[in-house]
Amino acid sequence: MRRVYLLVLILTFSFLSLQSVNAEIRLPAIVSSNMVLQRNTTVTLWGWADACEKVNIKTSWLKGLVKVEADKEGNWRINVKTTDSKAPQIIKIQGKTSKIVLNNVLFGEVWLCSGQSNMEMPVKGYTNQPVNGSHEAILNSANNNIRLFTVNRNASLIPVDDVSGEWLIANQKSVQDFSAVGYFFGKKLNTLLDIPIGLIHTSWGASKVEAWMDEETLAEFKKIEPVKEIPKEFPQHAPALLYNGMLHPLQNYAIKGVVWYQGESNIAKADEYLKLFPAMVEQWRNQWKQGKLPFYYVQIAPFKYWGDDPVYLREAQLKCMSFIENSGMVVTLDIGDCEFIHPPEKCIVGDRLAYWALVKDYNFEGLACSGPLYKKFEITRDGKINLFFDDCPNGLASFGRQLTGFEIAGEDKIFHPATATINENRTVAVFSEKVEKPVAVRYCFIHCPQGTLFNIEGLPASPFRTDDWKEATRAAE
């Protein structure tokens, strides 16, 4: 019996040794058939094999073989140049005993879509929370030149080397479950650029910004403590866990830029967000080794929040545009929903994100991407305040509606509802009979405002204030 046991052990170890010697080469999920590789650049292909195994790569667009050798841990990676060809490509990866063939690979523009539930919300909508126009969008979604990759949720205490997901071609089945904001953004780019678009979606509802940052960056923020175990509830709140499990594995994959919709989970600490968000953007840019990686984001929409005041978070997001180079912000004041934190106009949000990319990255001229941005104010002799704005070269408009949402205060720091009118010189005059000597104005500086001020192109102005009084009050009227 003892001899039989020893024989079984020997055979088992021999089999395992044979397996390790002849292990098949493996690729990360993001490197697979149907993927879109960033065009006209150098991209990275990578994977795993036996230690020191030689790997040969043959592509349909390059002459000859590309050769690489795995390191002692079995990791290998190689850089290859892509072109602007619109033809489907093939990649053959040959190891010692195994071979992988990647078919239907396209060159195009690759964008990463991330954030919390307003980015995660699928084209088909949530239960009892619709996406306007979703049925028609899904019906007409078949498009071989739009490819979608959704990273499955994964909170991890340590950075992992792979994600779970697959590249899918846009059609009625794949689009309905994909990020609505991400899809409409990519759809607009594909329509106007006429080139393949690859969208990588990695988001988690209710996630905090610190969850998408690495521990090294977070170490600078002393009030944020690392976790030693994954929380059973709301793991997406914990620092670094989503970065480790859902972002770190993607950093070798070449992208054009990022679109981001997040902030609702950080409304209680706007001052902290003002520092965290720019730090996160810088960290991501460093990871992708692209110091000016385009980064376009959405200001949180109007909603009837519970206790916490979102106005300062919106203000922090507005300020971040001046802190973060090569960034842009979409304003949603006109399309919020006080009863639902997930506004239904996801197509409008996606389109507005696309305007930023089209103007700043694809050289579209004569197109607006920003709504009016408050610049300065002047107090007039007749007791009014004139507001000046940037990003409205063709003028301002309310599109037939009365301007609302403006408040004005004197030195007593009590704000009263104000009358506002658009002047011919692209300014807005604000006044109230109850404030003889005004010193400050606020616009839509409440939980759930309704934006009424736009530029001629139809893009809304961001909420703003000309003062910095946190102790100011509103008149009881």
C-alpha cells in the first residue's frame, strides 16, 4: 500500500511538472479578438508564459515576426506600432507549445469611461428609471465599428494583473447593457469621425473618488486611511480597492483619453474632493505615461439630496477645470431630476462630452464645447450687478424662458431672489428692489436648481457665486 501511495505521488508531481513546463501562453482579457487598438501610435501587447519562454508575434500589418522572451516570472510584453488602416487585422501569438489567434482587431480611437452609477447606468436604464431614447438607440445600435468592453466589478486589496470582461461588437444585445453615457459619447465620435471607436467601461455605482486611486497617491492625504480587509458593505467606498481590481490591470492598454462621471458619493467633503480629484487625474496620467491625457468629466446633476449640500461639490468640480490641464466639464443644470439621482438624458450628457473631444482632440472648428463660465462682475451706479462670462462668443440666451436661479445680497450677506436680464454686450444684469447696495450674486447655488442661462449654442452655464461666504443665508420669502 505504501508503494502504491508513493507511486501516485510521483506520477502526480510528474504530471504537474509536465504541465508547468508546457503551460500555455495567456493574454489579459483586454487583449483579445474584436478589440480596438489605438491608431497611429505605439501600443503594448502583453501576457504570460513559462519562465524565459520565447514568444513570436505575427501581425497582419507588420512585416516579419516580432519576438519577445518572458522573464523569470513568465511575464512578457512588447510594443508594436499601429496604423490608421480601417481594415480588420489579425494577430498571431505563438509560444513553445501553444498558439493564440486574435481576429477582427481594429485600429481606432480608444476611450476609457469611468465613475459611479451615472456612468454605470446602462442604455436600457435601471428599474423604473429610464434613459430617454433608449429603445430607438438600441434598435439602431448595430455597428461593427463600435466595440465595447465592460470591466466586471472587482474590489481588491492588492493590485491585480487582469480583469474579467470581453470585447463585444455593438449590437442590440451588447449595447443595451453598456454604459449609456459611454455609448452615446462613442456613438457621436464614430458618426462624426467615421473611424472605429473602442470604449472601455470600468465603473461601480456609489463609488468614491478615493476608491479609484492607488495607495501611493492616497498616502499624501492623511485623513484617508487604507483598509486591511474588504468591507462587506460598500466596498466601492474603500480607498484604492477599485483601482487595484478594475483600473490597474488596464494601464498597459493604450487609450486616447478618459470620460468620467462621478462625485455624488463625495458631496459631504467638497474641499477634500477639490484636492483628491486632480490628484487622481495626475496619477492616471502618470500610469498611462501620458502627461496631458484628455480628461473630460460631468458635473453632478440637480437632485434632492439628503442633508448634504451638493452645491460646494459642483463648485469644486468647476474649479478643477482650472487646476487640471487639458480637461473639460459638462454641465447638467438643465437636465437634472429632483426625484431621481440618475437623470434620464444620458444621450445629451454623452453628446456634450463628445463636444469636448471633437473640439480639443479632433480639431473641429466652429463648435462649442463649454457653456458660459462666470468671469467677473461689476456693480453699477443704479444698484445692479453686471456679470461677465467666458465661452459665449456669440452671446447668451434663455431660449424664450425667464431667467431664474439668480440671488443677490448686500453687506448683510442675506441673499434675496433676483431679477436677471441679458444685456446686448453678453453680460447679465442682476438686481432686487430689496437690496439697495448689492455686493454679491449667486446662480443656481441650491440642491436642485433648473438652469436657464445658456450660450447661443445651447450649452448651460455652471452654477457659480461671486462671493466666498459659507455663512451666508437666504431671505425668508
